Amino acid sequence: MLVHAWLSAYEAAEPGCEAGCNGRGRRNSRSKFCDSSATYDFGPKLALYRHAGVQEYITVSLNPARVVWRHLEDGSYKTLRAGDDGLVRSLVFPGLWLDPAALLAEDSARVLEALRAGLDSVKAGGRARGGKPKR
């Protein structure tokens, strides 16, 4: 799945970072990205991750087609919304940006272009998170 390539590209660009898929991330990263069953991801796993203090959690659902990126705030998950440019920006991993529409369209060039823009913003010393995201 394209989400694995996106995360692998981020991990390669950020030495020492393991964002992780399906629980393979470093424990101290406190973020998880998964692509398992939507029923499980939107229910029991969401509660489990909230209890464990996982700071960010992304669910990619194919039916209906959507990407939900959550951020733990004050003990509950808030959905991160895309900015005016259509990109969602991590609040935990500097430069980890995603174009959800491109991901769902399986447009790897646009997915990696968004990631590259995020990583470039970090290298340029800009605000890696692109300002305050909509929630």
C-alpha cells in the first residue's frame, strides 16, 4: 500500500525516526499509522491507542474512501484537517505531510511531492507543520 512507501520515505529522510505501521514504530514515538480493518481501527484500536497515549493515529479506509488523521489532545482524539492546500501536517513528526486525496487516488508522485515539500520546509528552517492545522 502507498502509505507504507510514504512512511518509508519519511523514515529514510529522518535518520533515527521510525514512524511505524501497524504498531512497528518505536515505543517513544507515541504515534501509530495503520491500515488494518476499518471496523477495528475506528473502534477498539482507537480506544486502546488513546489509553496508551499514542499521539497521532492515521486510518486509511477504502469503503468509504477516506483518510482520518487524529491527534491526541487533552485525553481525546481530534481529527486533523487538511489546510487550504489540501495537505495534512503531523503535529508530532516535523515535515511529515500527506495529500490524502493523492493517497486515495494511489498517485504516488503527488504523495511523495507533498512529503518532499514538508521535508524541505524543515531543512529550510521554516515551520515544519505549516502553521496551525484545521481541526
